[in-house]
Amino acid sequence: MNHHFLPLLDFIQNSRALAVELETELTKRPALSPDSGGEGELDKCEFLEGWLRAHGLGNLRRIDIPDSRAKGGVRPNLILTIEGKAEGGARLWIISHTDVVPPGEAKLWAGDPWTVVEKDGKLYGRGVEDNQQGLVSSVLAALAFVENGLKPARTVKLLFVADEECGNKFGMDALLKLEQKSAEPLFREGDMALIPDGGDSKGQTIEIAEKNLVWAKFTTTGVQAHGSRPDLGANAALAGSALALALHEGLAAQFGETDALFNPPYSTFEPTKKEANVPNVNTIPGEDVFYMDMRILPRYPIKLVAGAIGRIACEIESAYHVNIVFEFLQSVESKPTAPDAPLVRLLSEKIRETLGVDARPIGIGGGTVGAALRNRGIDSVVWSPIDDTAHQPNEYALVQNILDGAKVMAAVMDTLLTTLPT
């Protein structure tokens, strides 16, 4: 550990009040996607931009993605750059997202989800853990260098993206599409990314791979009829139910291999959301719509799964005399980061030195911006010490987890130059 690193650690450990302040202010500004009935991330992003400038972190760039549904007509993505000692070369990206999910049922919350309450070392509120914990940790790590008059080993970029919770269309995916048209790509060869958007309570797991992710919508069309005369109709609800069960069981059997890197170690095919059909009990519905969430081991290409879905749908069509149409609302395949990649080795080393914890690589069910980055050729890992209360009522973040995450980030930033080739 470098001789100047102790002041960085001291600054972070003494930044408890700053962590609470930033968490509290961010939570006051709900950043809900228009897909979730919100106005987007503009208020939150503008506050964050102002806060960073006020604290000496002014090397900022904002990339607004047009979205007419959102406040201001944009979905903002903000980049903070901390120049490193090394000129040029690969950079370290630390990527968090500013959007959050809705609170859900208000009666399940002990208080207002948008007002942070501190109790027993925990900050309660929607978004405090997912993903504001990682966001605040990254800011504190960057601030530690600036306040101590130091530079990280090489350039660090904190990226605060929009739209992570609803598919990345106006966030990471949009940034990568813009990059293809730009003379100066956002990411360079050799860049790597740390994404503090998942983990475990002790910081023991480094996510290096994600399952392929599919969100699918199934529409079954039959013939509406009176409930007493099913012989005159074709029950779309019955056929839809049969389809959901056939897909759940049939796909699991066909794509049934396991991989111990993941938990659970198998592919999952789960019916989830269902739309309302007829409003009364005594009518046989002529249309039925349901959705599935599929998390598929990377060894199975999505195209292969789509073929199997088509065959099962044809069988149900024939058996129930209905028509079935399906579409993929989201479809993401991801290459893994190698378990011995430089960033994985470096992060493991710094977790051990800073927190006294031995970390191991794992795979997860999918759903972070890491998938798109790996496909772009950017080695990416997902890590943070986190209690995993995301999307739950009474979501909380441990203040010490925020500080510990910042310490490890600062350690990685401080030693990147000597650990990795230029």
C-alpha cells in the first residue's frame, strides 16, 4: 500500500456526514423512468452536477438522450473525470445509475420512501442502496484524491447513467450507439469498468459474468364466447395458461445444463406479469397476454431459445385452436470477463488489503450495464459490500458499506498504474 494512501482512507472514514448528506439529497429527487410513471432523472442529475462542482469536482460532461416523455425532454447521463498521473492509455470507469424503481405499496414502508431516515447505522429510503450506495461511494473515493491534492494512478471516469432499471435504452445502450457514430469513442481499448450495483454483505463476491436476459411478451388470440358455451369459443386464457406452463417446464428441460459459477446454477424461465382480459366472470376471453422473465446460461444463444419457444407455441396453437404471437421486449447476451483478468486480480487484492476479505468470482442472473460493456470489449466487474435490499420496501444502505466501498475504490484507483501495463 502506497505511503500516501492512509490520508485517503482517513478522509473516507471521516466522510460519514457527507455520505448521509448526499444520500438524503439524492433520495429527495425521485428518478423514476417514464416507463414507471415518472419524469426521468433530470432533477436528480442536475442536483448531482451542482453538488459535484461545489465540492471541487468540476470536470464534468453531460450527454442528454432525447425522450419526449421525460422532464426537459431528455434522459441525462453524467461523466466526471479525475485526471490520473499517467497520460493516455486505459482508464478505469466506475459506473452507477441514477434511476430508481417505484416504492411499491406505501403501507409496507415505515415512513416516506423519499425521505431518508437514519437508524442503527442504516439509511432507509427508495434508491439508497440501488444504486445510490455505489454512486456515493464512487464520489467519496474521487473526492478523497481531490481533497488531498493527489491524482489517481491513471485517469478515472465516474459515469452516472440513466434508465438502468428499465432496459438501458436511454442510458448505456444509447451511449454505446452514439459512440459508434463518434470520431472519438467514449471507451478506449484496454479500459475497464467497476460497477457497484450488486454484491453481498461482506464484499466476498466479484461478479464477472451474467446470464443471457430475455423479457418476453406473449399474446394469445382465440374466440370470445359466453362462459356457458365454451364449445363456441376458443379460450385464450386457458391456452395462455397452458403456454406459460409448457414454456416454464419445456424450456427448463431443453436447456437444462448447470454452471456452478451462477446462483441458481441453471437457466430460469418464469411467467411474471399478466394483463387483464375480460372484466366479467362469465365471458370466455378471446385474448390473453402474459410476460416471462428468462435468465439463460451464456452457453445457450438466445436465438436457440427463440426457436424452442416458437415450436412450443405452435404445439399450443394446434391443441387449443388459437393464434400466438410473441416478442422480446429485452434481449441481452453477454460475454464473461475472464476470472484472471487484470481488474479482477487487482480488485481481489485491494478487497483483501482494505477489508480483510477474500473475494471470489461469481456469475449472476443478469441485469447490469456490465453485459453491454463486456460485449463492447470492456472488462467489467460488479462488486460492492451490500445488504441486498434493492426493490424491497424499507430499502436501506449501511453507512459503513458506503465508506468501505469507497475505500476499496480508492485503493484500486491508487494502484492501477503499478499493477497494470500502460
